[in-house]
Amino acid sequence: MLSRIGRWWIALAAVGFVVSSLGVTTSWSYLKTIWSGVGETIRDATPISFELDRLNQMLRDLEPEIRKNQHVVAQLEVEVEYLQRECEKLKEQQTAQAEQMKKLRIALVSDKQQYEFGGRTFSRQQVEQDLARRLDQYQEQQRQLAAKEHLLQQRQRTLEAATVKVNEYRRQYDQLAAKAESLTAELKLLEAAQAAGSHQLDDSKLAQAKQLAQEVEKRIRVGQRMLDAQRAPEGEIPVNADTRSAAERYDELFGPESAAQPQMAASK
């Protein structure tokens, strides 16, 4: 335990000495340079196929995030749809209530003390109270409608922004996926080209095989010639032997004129 603590103190003292000698800025620059060099060495030593696997894994890790954002967009779409329905329903109710209040108000224009609606008789006070109640309800629905319309506008803006974000995210994801697929295909072509370049034929062995074949052929030809010579009969009478003189053979081959021309030149 003490030795481990001692080593830590020695290391800290060494670092402190370097920092005090070079200064904080210079020491940090040295450390950044060393770390950058180590990082580049590691990256250069890492196989390209491994880096492509990392890229594909990162793309797979993005898929849950995409689905999550798409789910949020779907929820916003449903919420906006239901808010639109609620607003439309409130507007329809207000339109119907406004028509009913209009009938009551028209009836109150006259100075009657009793009014008949739906086969029933109502006093003027009852009609005024009912109109007041309907007005309060109408105004409350107006406030509800205004709040829902405001909420609907907020949800619509949120939905629009989320849709744009998700679509852009998905577009960049698709580009990266296509790029990864293209890089994988290019890497396979590169590996195939490297494999083809590494398979070189040994011309020296082929030349040795050709030389051996030629030597074998020569030996076979020599053996055939020797066999033919051994088969020739000894002491056979040369019935068809050419007994002509060399001059006659020459004249037959080149013509007698070729021999006469030098004699004529000599006699002159």
C-alpha cells in the first residue's frame, strides 16, 4: 500500500517538475501533441472493416431514437386531430345556442308577461332568467373555445417543428446508411483487387518445367534414332544407289550451261 502511494507521489512530482520547467501552456501543448499522435496511430492501425462495423452499429443505435421521435410525432398528430374535433363541436354548440338565445331575445321585445314555447307557458321573468343562464353558458364556452384554439395552435406549431426535425433526422440517417452501404461495397472491391494483386505466378518454375519437357523430348528423339539405326540390315546390296559422277549430278541440278560459261570467259 505504501509503495503504491509512493509511486503516485513520485509521478506527481515528476509531472510537477515538467510543468514548472516548461510552463502550463507548453506542457499542455506537449500533452495534446502526444495524445493526438497516439490517437492517429491507433486509428491507422484499426482495420477499415472494423470502422465500418462501428459505423453500422452506430446507425443501428440511432434507429430506436428515430422510432421514439416518430412516436412523439404520431401522438402530436392524434392530439391535434382531437383538439380540432373538440373546437368544431364547441363551435357547433355555440351556433345552436346563439340561435336559441336569439328566439328568446326576439320574444322579449314585446311587452308580454307570458310566453309559450314548446306547448308550455313561461313568465317574462323565467324567459329573462333562462336567457341570462344561456348567455353565461355561451360565454363560458367561448372562453373554453378560445383556450382550446390557443392550445391547438401551440400543438400545431410543435407538430410542424417536430415533423421537420424528424424528417431531417431521417433524411440524414438514410444518407449515412446509403454511404455505409456504398463504403462496404467499395471495401469489398478493394479487398478483391488486393487479393488479385497478391496472387502472382512463379515464372521461374514454369520455365524450369518447359526446360525439363524439352530435355525429355530430346532424349526420346535420340532413342528413336538409335532404334532406327539398329533396325537397318547389314550388307544389303544398294540396288538404287546413284552411280553418276559428281559432274553429272551437278549438271542435272544446275544445268550444263552454268559450267560452260566460265570456259568461254577463259578462252577469250
